Amino acid sequence: MNHKRGRTSKLALGVVFLVFFLPFHKSTTAQSFDYGIEVGVGAFNEKWTSDMFPLKGWGKDKAGLTVSIFGAIKHSSNFSTKFELGYMNKGYINELSFEMLDGTIEKGPSFRTDLKTFKLGIVERITFLKSSFRPFVDVGLNVQYVPNDEIGNRPLIFVDKEAKINIFGGHTWNPATLNGNIGIGVIYNELIYIKIEYNQAFTKLLDDKGIEVIDRAFMGSVGININELVRLF
């Protein structure tokens, strides 16, 4: 299983590394460069699936902070390539429930998972119109990396048919996952923008011992082009 985790992590890192450098085969003539910071909040979640344990479906969304710095190459007034390096506090909330003898469902305790996560990504942005407020669409890829001390000892928690809470450990988690993201937003005077975004993992956080875990996120953020801000002063 460790070999499988290594292949998954290398594939995720390799794809983003390749895509990251693709724009640089073009000439940079007549191109400009923006840089800035983006801050937001996300609703993070995980989907657990297993044929061996009573696990299926998504958990409860968990709110978390997202922060990133970016650099963007503007190929024209409508097309740009954005490179991101960021941090997010992803995870999910596992709400346990118990089926009583009379068939009713009673809520049990909740377990919150917080994962300090680093992100490296590339985004292609298409911007429309020529006005102060310009809508845009983002489509990108990113690798998310969770340090081993954060993810390596995560337990599996579930309720069995006897209403007992069971905790298992020793699973082989993947620290790096490959993700795709799509977003829409609007930018004001090339200075500040707001954006909503959906991020979906393509590779699994866990694929071990009959259990699969994959994650997603809905995010909203505000970004500012620092070089445009500097020009105002």
C-alpha cells in the first residue's frame, strides 16, 4: 500500500508540475505580470465509502480559512494564467447516529477533523467585457498536501449495529491529492475581485483496507492585485 500511496503522490505532483510550466514555452512579449494575495473561507467535506464498514456518503461541511499568494501572467486583456501557493484548513465533521430498537434514529457525538493543508495550483482565467466591473471564469488544477503529522494518525470512527462507537487506526493516507477547481467572479478596475469556487479531488485521501475517502470544497474569497494597489500611491 505504501508503494500505491507513493505513486499517487508523485502523479499528483507531476501533473501540476507539468501544467505549471506549460505557459512558459510561449514568448512573454507584450505580456504583463500581476501579483497579490487572496483570502477567503471554505465549506470543506469528505466522502467515506466502504463495503466492510457502515460508511457511505458525505459528512457535514466544516468551515475553514483559506489564504494564498499568487502571480498572474496576462497574455491579453481577456486571458491570463495564475499561479497560486496557499494554505487552507480543510477537513469535515462526522456526526454519528444510533438506530434504536424501535427503528428511530438518535444523534450521537460529533467528531471534527481539521487538516492544515498547503496548496500549489495553476488557473486559467477568462475575463469578459471592457468596463470597471469585469466578470471572469477560472478553471484550474492544484495539488493539496497535508503533512504526515497531520494525516498519518487519523482514526476511523463509526457506529456498528449494536450502537457501539468503534475506532480503528493504522490506515495508509495519501498526503498529496490532485484536484480540479472552477470558479466565477467579478474584478473591479483590475484591482480587487470577489470569487466563488468549487474544488473537487480527482485522487483519494485514502484507498486502503476496503475504505475510500475523497474530499471537496465550496469556497468564497476576495483577492487584491498588489501591483495595481501600488500604482494608486
